[in-house]
Amino acid sequence: MKKIFFLATILLLSALAFAAGPKFDYDFSKMNYNMATAVVFDMMVSPGDYENKSVKITGQFASEVHEGERLYAVIMWDATGCCPTGLSVVPQEEKKYPQDFPPEGSQVTVTGKMKSIEMFGGWSLCLVAESWE
């Protein structure tokens, strides 16, 4: 009887774990601003530690043109609105700006994997977006 109860408990816990949805190595949507800033800083200092890690981030969508190339980001703000932090985002597939992107300044959630990408003569760790919401 104890074995049946034990197995039933394990099955229930396993079902709950799968029902909880996808897990991310770094879920910025669940971090406070200070923790998010610390992780972003560490990504800049030790990019190899974050290569291929899954990430979820919620924040403000932003883009700009740099040396003729459009760049994208998700920006998180502190409580006073003075100090932004965030991640550079690269679309996984070909997209056209602006029709395939959220409006500038809108709230977005992006999930994907961190990858080192060659940009402007150097390497940059970016979130390669698998989904945009």
C-alpha cells in the first residue's frame, strides 16, 4: 500500500511539473530589478557562461539603427524610471521592421536562447528570439 501511495505521489508531482509550463534557465520576468541588473552585468562579463541558456524577459520593446543596421532590445526599468537594463534581441527568422514587430515602447515578453553573434567587428551576447508576445 505504501508503494502505491508513493508511486501515486510521484506521478502527481510529475504531472504538476509538466503542467507548470516551460522552465527557463533565466526568467527575468520573475526577477526584481536589482537581480536582473546583476545577471545582465554578469552576462557582459562572462558571456560564455550564458551561451545557449534559455531566457524569458518582459519589458519595453525598443529599436534603433546603428551603422545602417536595425537593432532590437527589451528594456527593464527600475522603480524610479531612471536606470534601464535589458537585453539585445535578434529575431530567429527574417522579419521586416516595423510590420513584424511590436510598437516601439510597448510591453513585450520575449523567450529564446542566448547566443554570441558577430556584430560590428566584435562578438555580442544576444537573445535569439523564439517567441514574441
